[in-house]
Amino acid sequence: MKILIILAHPEEKSFNAAMFNTAISTLEKEGHEVKTTNLYRENYQPVSGKGNFTQLKNADYFKQQDEEVFALQQSTFMPDIVSEQEKIEWCEMMIWQFPLYWFSVPAILKGWIDKVFTMGKFYDNGKIFENGFSAGKKAILSVTTGGPEKNYVDDRYGNINSILFPIHRGILEFLGFSVVQPEVVYSVERLSEEERNRVLDNWSKRLINIEREITRD
Ligand code: FAD
């Protein structure tokens, strides 16, 4: 399988980086082709706007989706967008590795999403969900939290699946991806060294069979 892994963490020695590196080495060992984007290392510029394009269709009134459709026809996306779009089109499975920030993705990943999943190329009228351009591809979120698991099963924080729903449904499934159950590591800073090693080991074991996993409910 062709697999794209995105990392959104500023620290190379973080646990998120360890999850990312574990995924790369496991999947490569299994014979998969792996491409990556390490957003902080690449100093990815996440602010989406006029700078997404080398040329604008309407410089008097900026409307991103109109400009995206124009840019697709004219090949006027900035190179950092084109290179990410090529990787997404190339892959058969995509993994996003990130720490939960304010019940969501870190801003650098949100900016990447806002910039790369452009209208006309990744979604369009009628080209969403089952008919999306990414139908047939798989996606998985690999997330760490600061809060303990017990807070994510009751009403205190809300169930983790409801927190991830906007990402699962509003982004990935909207685009056509089939989403499998997320890998969630709760309260990672409070785990012992041994527990963290076990988490990495379990992640590796899960990835070995990821091709056969069915999609989330
Ligand atoms: P790290 O602190 O990098 O790692 C944890 C420990 O693992 C460290 O001791 C590290 O040395 C160790 N480690 C690293 N590599 C390995 C390895 N190979 N083997 C064993 N151990 C290793 N939390 C929530 O629950 N909900 C929120 O909404 C939320 N919002 C946040 C918003 C912001 C802006 C920020 C900064 C944090 C927020 N948090 C939230 C907390 C955040 O999700 C956690 O701090 C994060 O998930 C921890 O992951 P990490 O990779 O940064 O951990």
C-alpha cells in the first residue's frame, strides 16, 4: 500500500514523534511505500488565503473556492500546495499523527487542511462522501491527549468520538475517505515509561493489520 503520514508536533523527541517514527518503520518493514509530511520540521506556513496562489482570478474580491477552481485550470497553486496534493492523490491510506489541541487538530494541521483540500480537485458539487475524489482511500487519526480517558467517556469532556466527529465526518469522510477507528493515547504524559513502550508496541502491531480493518461505525 502507498501510505502518507502527516505529523503535527513541534518537538522531534515528543511522544507524537515516536508514534510517527514507529508508524514509518513498521509500515516500511511490512513492505508498504511510505511518504511523510512533518509539518513543523518543514516550517509549513498554515495561513490560508491569497498566498495560496501565484495568480488571482479576481484580485478585487478574494473568494478562496472560486480561486481554487481557477487555479486548478491554470496550474497556479503555490508549490507547497501542489506537493502536498500530489502526495494525497498518490496515497491509498493517510495517517494524521497529532496531539489534541482544544478538542481539535493543532493550527498547523488545520491550515494544511484549509490549503490543500481544494474545491474542484478534492470535492465538488455531488463529489462528496461516497462520490468524493478520495473514495477507496483509507484514513486514520492517531491522537494523544493530556486529559485522562475517563473524562472522554462521560459528559465531562464528551465522548472522544463526538469530539473527533467534525474531523472524521466533516473532513475525511466528506472527501470520500473510509475512516477506521482512531488510535487514541490518553493522558500520555502521565503514563509510565513501560506503559508508553507498550503503547508504541500496540500501535506497531495494529498497523501490521491495518489494511484489513473495517471502517468506524
Ligand atoms: P510528550 O510530552 O512529548 O511525551 C510524553 C512523554 O513521553 C515524555 O516524557 C516523553 O519524553 C516520552 N517519550 C517520548 N518518546 C518516547 C518513546 N519513544 N518511548 C517512551 N516514551 C517517550 N489535552 C486534551 O486532553 N484536550 C485538549 O483539548 C488539549 N488542548 C491542548 C491545547 C494546547 C495548545 C496544548 C499545548 C496542549 C493541549 N492538550 C490538550 C494537551 C496535549 O494534547 C498533550 O500535551 C499531548 O497530547 C501530549 O503529547 P506529546 O507528544 O506532546 O507528549
